[in-house]
Amino acid sequence: MPFFSKKPSKKATRLFFATDLHGSERTFRKFINAGKFYDVNVIVMGGDIQGKLLIPIIKEPNGHYRATLQGRVEHLSTEDELNNLRGKLDTLGFYHKIMDEEEFRTISADPKAVDHLFHEEARQKLSRWVDLAEERLNGTGIKCYVTGGNDDEWDVLSSIKREGTRSLIACENEMVMVDDDHSMISVGLSTPTPWNTPREVSEEELGKMIEEMAAKVPDMHKAIFNFHDPPKDSTLDTCPMLDWTKDPPQQIQQGGQPVMYGAGSQSVRDAIEKYKPMLGLHGHIHESQSVAKLGRTTCINPGSEYAEGVLRGCLVTFVDGEVQGYQMTSG
């Protein structure tokens, strides 16, 4: 009869987290491929997946094209030049549509038509991304969880919430189990920004949303808080302070240097300090790549360089409510 017995050790879960892709085709494809590349069980996209601009490409009577990109008019005379421009726009996260001069003038004169076209192009791209994720992840056992951010329109996000998907799960305002033991709740909205983005709420409203989601968590010791807004003054939210009265907002400087401050959410920080989850996944502040400990909670913002086609992310390994390790990635 043995004097000692040992319980079989649980297998660790490996998770890859990225955020703030803003419509970048190249970066999203890297994200979907990251599951196999890094040999993980779960990949999580933390919000701001929608692009910000739509660029019309005008087909001229002589068969050439032109487009205005970042204040410069591009003239394209060959299909190769056209395809190169479309590839560049895809990497930048800008939507684009080819149209003739008459269609361009008609749409440009109607703000509602412009808005409708933008939303339609955004929905179509997200729908294609769902198809891509289902195709690439089918049979791999890798689950892909996606939430929106403050820059994402509600109607555009509806494109990722589709019946019958097996690998891509729209998880905003849901409690999901990322493995047999660990749960994740997701909130994509943010507190107010200088840009008046589509999905902003007050600190009080965000706090209420978080409380409603926290009530669904079965075990806080084994919980993941996937909140787009980072906790305030945590090093995950450090960015230049802006003068909101200017259009566009401008950096505030002292002694020739930008004034830096924590732009994150107090309600997010309060919730983390109150509930002490295992892990916090955050984004929103692209330039503030960081890992911070708030009590027992490991909080991560991998940052974003989507416009360069660079996927910034973080690999996290955890088991039985404890983070065993993490590693920032870039590629």
C-alpha cells in the first residue's frame, strides 16, 4: 500500500491575445494563423476590429483610376498599380470601393449614402473574416473569441454574431468557458474619448455593465476579464494628454514635452481590485504595451501596430486559476 499518492496534474491552457486591428486585413490573417503558429488552445481578439475610413477609387473614362490617400491623389494606370493600392488599403484597415465619376459625385453629395456605404463595406469585411476564421480553424480544436471595442458600430458587429459557427465565437456581453475550468467575460465599451467614438459610456454606466457581467462568473479565482478599456493608472493606459477643445484634439505639452497620463477606466480598475480575477485582457491605448499586476491579477495590453501590418500580441499560459507565464509577441 503506497504511503503517498499524487493527483494527476492538470494540463495548462495556452491563450493568445491581440486587440485593436481596426480593419487591417494582413493583421487579422496573422491573428487567425497565430493559433497554429504559437500552438495555443484559444485565441482572443479584444476589440476595435472595424476600420475607420472608406476610400473611393474612381474609374476614369480612359480606364485609369485615381484615389486620394492621406491627402495625396494617387493616379493608377495599370491593374498592377490598382492591386498594389488595394493591398496597401487593406493593410491600413481602410475600406475601398471602385466607382465611376458619376456614382462618386452622387454618393459624395449625400451624407446618408456615404454612411450607408461605409457600414455596408465594414459588415462585408467582417463577414469575410468570419468565413476565413471558420475555414482556417476548422478541425484544429482552436477556439477564437471576438469582442468589439469603442470604435466598432453595433450594426457592424452584428456580422460576427452568426448562427452555426464552430470556431469563431462572438463573446461580447457573454460569459464563456475558454476551457473546462476557466471562464471569461467581455465588455467592449469605453469611457469617453476626445473622438466621440460610437460606443462610449460614462464611468458609472461602464461600472454597472461590469457588475452585471461579473454576476455570471462561476469562480473569480479562475476568471478572465476581457475588457477593452484598461484599468486607470496601471501603465497599460499611459498616453499623451490631449486638449479636447481643439479639432482635431492636440497634445498638451510642458517644456516642449508631451504631458503623459493614465487614460484608462477607474471602473475597470475598481472591478479588478474588487473581484481579483486571474487575468485581465485590455487594449484601447495602442502605444501602451505593458503587463501589470493589480493584486493577484495579471493585466495585459499588447499594444497595436495594425497600420504597419504588424501583429502585436501576448501568449499567456495558465492552469487551475494561476498564470504560469506570459510572453509579448510581435510579427
